[in-house]
Amino acid sequence: MRLLVAGVSHKTAPVEIRESLAVGEAGVPAVLRHLLAQQGIREALVLSTCNRVEFALTAEDDADPIGALHRVIDPSQATGPHFYHLEGQEAVEHLFRVAASLDSMVVGEPQILGQMKAAYATAKKEGAVSGLLEHVLTRAFGCAKRVRTETGIGQMAVSISFAAVELARRIFGSLAGRKIMLVGSGKMSQLAAKHLRRGGASHIFVTNRTEERAREMAALFQGTPVEYTRMLAILPEIDILIVSSAAPHFILGKEDMQRVIASRKNRPMFLIDISVPRNIDPDVNQVDNVFLYDIDDLQGVVSANLRERMKEAERGEEIVRQEAERTMARLRVQDVAPMIVSLQEQLERIRAAEYARALRKLGPLTEEQQRTLEAMTRSIVNKIAHGPISELRRRSGQPDESQVVDTIRKVFQLRD
């Protein structure tokens, strides 16, 4: 039985190719059924996300799984140059790396594991995984958990919005009860506000030069719209200010913040200026207890965190290698397991027949004598079996495995 993974990802194909191969959630069951209908395909999984479209398959040794896959999802084979396919241990390591988010566009992002589990659930529901592939996927999920637990790969912010949350926690310790104000309607500021709210911030105020837009934004966060002209009056109540407006000039200066901080009795305040051009005068940073970060500052935090995350990713790669090797060792033992069982059954038949023949020749024996005789014959058989079974396990997965299997089959007259 062969295990392989084939498809395209952000590393091998541009977005237009990935889009052309993408399989919507509703279409996955039909693709799975079509794949399983192909000759020699035994199991299948479809993983279709923004950054990858991959197919994991198990197939009989003499099957053509890549040909079958192209017949199902790419009749013209137009994506051939962008396609990759991996088999055996390479396929196992790839699935482990994907689950652990080591192959993601943003290394360490948590979404891919959930997407893989959802793909597995769909395949399971359709009866498309039940053997080798299911075993490997289960091990992949365990590997991903170990990478998350034993490394810091997911602990450092690597997006501007998450970096803002991380910095806010450094300043305030806890975000519980903190009040936020959004100025403007930039997408990045919306994301930062959303993450801050999830982190425990209690309320969001929204202001915009366009009053209607302020009301729309406030509705998104169940917040309170504020008239633009009242922004400075509200600021003393605000702990975190996020500015992302289209104003071509500074809308907040040093003197403004000196008055605000005085009204706050020097309680710290966190300002995030994501505007380009900047909307908050950099001199504001000279005011005690005011912490101003612009887009470059946040990007610097992200870049530093990315470097640290890549160091953690190296540890994750080592965990993947360890887990893949363990999985392959188990799979190799499973490959020769039928041969070992067949050998044990053959030797047991011989032992039982010879034991029965000895009993007939020896005549009546006490129960203790019968137990002694049976124990002796079992011991002899176990010693005979130990050598070939150990050799089968040792040679499993090696180039000469089939030769060893054939030799043992002939010597012990085992059925194919």
C-alpha cells in the first residue's frame, strides 16, 4: 500500500492556479467519492484552503494514483508543472509539517490544524479514511499538539493587529475593563480593535469625520459612536487609542496629550497610529505615561517576533522528524505483521499436530505431565520463531525486505 500527498500550495503555485483547483466545502464529498471510484485508490482526503489545495491518498502498489488524481480534478493536466507529489516518509513528514503550521505562509498560525481536522471529519463521514491514511492523520494531529506544547511557535504576534494587542498587554498587564477608541475606518485598525476586545477590553468608542460611517463601525463592535468634534473631550476616558484615518496632517499633538494625561491623573495611555501619513505627532512620545507606536514600530515588533518564531520553528522541525520516524517504524512493522502472524499460525499448527501425535504414542499422562509437555513444545516453537520474526522486523522497510519475506515464506511453506 502506498501513501502519497499531491497538490499545490502558496510555495509552488500562484493564486490563480490555487483558485482554479480549490474545492468548496460543499463539493468535497463528491470529489472524495470520485477519487475512491478510481482504480486502486483506497483512501482519500481533500484539504482546500486559501494557501493550499492538497490531496492525501493511499493506493495499491500497482495503481497510478497521480493519473487518477488528474482525471478527477484536472482533466487537462494544465497544473502539472505546479503540482508536487510526495510518497512514503516524505508524505508523512509533509502532513506533519502542515498540521504543525510549519509549512504555512505565516509559520505558527493556528487555523491550519482546525482546517485539517475538518477535512478529516468530512473524509471520515464519507468513509474515505479507515486505514493507513487515518493512522497517519491521527499521528499528525498528535505531532501538531506536541509542537504547540513544546515550542513557542504560536506565542509571538506576527501580524500588525496581534502586535498591537501584545504591546497593550505589556503596558497594562491585563486588558480587562480597558476602553478603546477608534479614529477612522482602516481595516487594520478594525482588526486590532477586534483582537483587543477579545482580549478583555470592555468598550469601544468610534469616531469618524463621516457620522454615518462612525455609526456603522460602532455597530460592528457593539460600541458607541462619538462625534468627531468631541474626540478630544472623550480621550481622558480612553485607555487605548487606535488611529487609522485619511487625514493628511496630525490630528493629535503633544499639547493635546499633555492635557489628556493631566485629566487622567497620569494613568498610562496606549496610542496606535496606523495612518499613512501619520496622524499623531511623534513628539507625543515625549509625554510621560503616553506610549505611541506607529506602523513602523509595530512592524518592527512583528519582524522581531517572526525571527523568534522561526527559531522555535527549528525546534518544531526536529519534533516532526522524530514523530515521522516513529510513525514510519510502526508502519513498517504493520507491513510485515501479516507475515509474522502467518508464520506463528503455521508453527502453531505444526506444534499442535506433533503434540497430539506424542500424546497418542505416550498413552495416558497426568495433567501435570501434559502441561509440561505442552509448555516444552511451545517453548521450542517460540525459540524457532524468534530468529525469523526478529529478522522480519529488522529488515522491514529496507531494500531487501521483499527478499527476506520470500525466503521465510519458502522455508516455512507459508501461503502468499
